[in-house]
Amino acid sequence: MRKSAFVIAGIVSAASIALVGCDVQKTQEGNVTAPKFEVSKTKEGDVTLPKYDVTAPKVDVTTEQKTVDVPKVGVYTEKETLTVPKVNVTPANEVKAAEKK
């Protein structure tokens, strides 16, 4: 039960960090001109949507062994080794730099 809670917490934290680490580049301006109508059409419409290049960050989720104090029934604690999530996030700009090398 504890192990799955740690894994879920790691995945949620990795996902939230991944959303923040995106590098977005606008590659084209957008243009929207709606047609005007009266009794007859007086102008043609023109719609050009902007384009974006998005580079997502690299996220590595692993586990490692850590010794932590775990409360036991009574007034004492014991050292216990648990598997805890470890999240490494490489921001998108560093991923781009590494790809260029």
C-alpha cells in the first residue's frame, strides 16, 4: 500500500513538473478575418492559425532506497528502508542543447 502511494505521488509530481518545463516557440503569426454579411457578401473570409513548435522536457522517474524513521505502535521509532520515487527533469532548453551536440 505504501509503495503504490509513493509511486503515484512520484508520477503526479513528474507530470506537474513536465507541464511547467515545456519550451514553446511561436513559428507563425495568426490571422482571422471574419466575413461580413449584409444582404450580400461584401468580403471573403481569411483564417490563418498560428503555428507552434513545442519541445517537451525529458523526465526520468526512478526509485532509490532511503532509510527513514517510521513510527511504530508504542513510543519508539525504527529505521526502515523504503523505496521512494526519484524524479529528474531536464528542462526543454537543455534537451535542445544536448540534441545539437
